[in-house]
Amino acid sequence: MKKRVLTILAALAAAAVSAAAQNLVTGSIEGVTPQGSYMPTFASDGAAEAPLNVILMIGDGTGLAHYASGYFANGEELTVMNLKHMGWVTTKSSNRFTTDSAASGTAYSAGIKTYNGSIGLDDDRQSVPNIPELIEPEGIISAVVTTDNLDGATPACFFAHQENRRMSKEIWADLPASHLTFFAAGHETVYELQPEATRRAIEEVFTIVKSLDDPRAAGSARLGYLPPKSETTYIKKGRTDFLPVSTRYAIDFLRARTNPGKGFFMMVEGARIDKASHANDYDSMVLELLDFDKAITEAIKFADEDGHTLVVICADHETGGTFIWDGDPSKGNVSGGFVSGGHTAIPIPIFAYGPHAQDFMGVQGNNEVSLKIQKLLLGER
């Protein structure tokens, strides 16, 4: 009997391995031209004084293997991997062990665990204030930058409150009442498809431009940058430097409008790391990761210039069960792949730089990351 049970278990295990193997999708990237990395000064890193500014950077779907893929493709260097303070983040939602971007986005924006699909609501479908809403009464301004559409789950969690992430028109309709000073996202065509009443309400609050060279941009009090679709598509399909340029522009835009003695909060999302991983497109994922690191570089450089800025780099979840199996960093070659086309519950890395970076070491929930940021910005001790 025991022998028969063992035989059955062995057969089941073999079948499981076979099924998993059939789901493996491999890929590679070759001949990547190194983009280098930025080595921080570390002058303000770990300082005890609370930061004036916080830049939260979310690499959607980015796990350790995603970073490692970019690191090896870039000749064994990334700006993010030059940082000294790091930890791990668990991402489960209130109703699923494996989160979606909406529940995790709400955890990062509002500091609560909620159900998959929720945009800024708790389990009882009640609105929960997000970071921009919490800090505006204290005179702190906010921005969102993303390669996703503005109504994508992660950016939406920082200004909207809706029961389901699919409620695109309702999410856009929440924008006029938002507490954002600046946003940059995809894209003008999506915006033009919104109801006229929604667009009119948005334009009563924000100056909307399709290019940062628009002469109206620099002088506007609140600005929305919605470029052509080609500017926020995949790097592989022709996107250039939208994310790093918009990141730096947003920093300068906010800094010029901060209240005396106050700072700003900004969320920057590299959204297409996740989308490429869902598609099991390995080389596209690596290109998106490298572009995200360029945006990280802009944030870290500013943190060094300013001395009062905390940069926190994390992800909403891991996508793809991503792995690496071969490479030659000296030639910009890496081979890897995916075991899934969906999200996983693998804890994701978190990196921090600047004052109180040490607060983000160790293991923490995604909602705890938000609560730590809230505490620092609101001056709670």
C-alpha cells in the first residue's frame, strides 16, 4: 500500500513538473549598449532628520530577477543596485494571496489592505484618503508620473476612489477633485475619448499639454502632460526618454511651487515592466527595466542635490515568476524567462536612499511602506 501511494505521489509530482515545464517561456536580449549608472554621494543617506520630499518609485511587476536581468544586461551595474538600504515587501491583498495592482496601489497610496480591484476604497467600499489627500492640508504638494494611462490601476490609486479598476470614465472624472499639482501619463487619445463634461472639468483645474515644450506649461499652477500614444508605448516600439525626462520635469515643477518650509510627494511608475512580463516578452522587459533605472537616476541625483529628499523604490507585485539562466554581461547578453503570464506572491525588493532610508530595511507589508511615508511627511514621531 505504501509503495502504491509513493508511486502515485511520484506520478503526480512528475505530472506537475511536466505541466510547469510546458508553461516555461524563455527569451534573451543581446548586445545591450551599457547606459552606465549613477553612484550616489551618500551624504544624506540614512540621516536622522525627516525628509521634506518623498519620491516613491514603483516598478510595476518588478521582482529581484527583473532587476538582476537589467543589471547583467547593463554590464553588471544599475543605479538602484548602488544603493545601500534595502529590504523586502510582501504584497498579499485582503481577499487574495496574490494581489493585483489596484489592491497593492491602494496599499501604497492609503496604507490599508483591501480587495483586488479596489481603487482607494477599503473592504467596506468606503473611501480611504490617499497620501496626496493626507498631506495637502499640511501644505505639501504632489505629482504622479507613469508610462501607463492615467486611469491605470497604480496611478489611479493616488487620486481616485472607485469600486473597480475597470471604471475608467469614473476614474478620470475623479481627477478634477484630486490633490495633484502635476501629472504625466498616457495619453492624449485616451483623454480625448472621455466625456466632454469630464474634460471640461479637468481643464478648469489643470493646464493640459501634449508636449512639455508647450509655452503654457512652465507658467501653469497645475499641469497635466498627456503626450501622443507613441511617447508612452514600449521602448521596443519606439518610446524614447518620456519616463526619466518627465520625472525630472516633475521634480523641478514641484520644487518651484512648494510652500515655504514645505516639500512634495511624487509617485513615479515604470508600468511597462509589468506589461512586458505579462506578455512573457523578456527582451522588452529588460529594456523597460533599464529605462526605469534612468528615472531612478534622476531621482537619486536630485536627492543628492537637495539633501532633504527620500527616494523609495519598490513594486506592487512580481509578475511572471521571472528567472535568469544564462548570460555574458561583458557583451550585454542575458537569457531568462517566465513560468507564468500572471502575478505571483513572491516578496519584492525595496530600496531606499536619503533621510530615514534605514526605516525601509527588513520585511514589511506594502501598506506599511505607505504608513512610514505618511509618518515622515506629516512629522509624526
